[in-house]
Amino acid sequence: MKQYDETEALRRELLDEVYAGAFSGLGAMILDAEEIRRADGGELEEIARRYGL
């Protein structure tokens, strides 16, 4: 259960980053939202590295 919670917390953090970036004028960031929603734990970690988290 803990792994699931950590994965979902990372997913929420990444989505927050995407939405904040899109709101601040970097609209292309919103394109990553669907990838983040569908990603598994390993894929989320890779996306987080791309975002510098």
C-alpha cells in the first residue's frame, strides 16, 4: 500500500507542476498531463527526472 501512496503522491506533484507551468504561460506543458496520468511508477520517476524533481 505504501508504494501505491508514494506513486500517487508523485503523480499529484507532477500534475501540479504541469498545471502551474501551463497557467504561467508554458501551455505546451499541458501535453504531458495525459502521459503522467497513464504512467506507472517507473515511468513517473523518469518524468520526474525530466522535470528536475
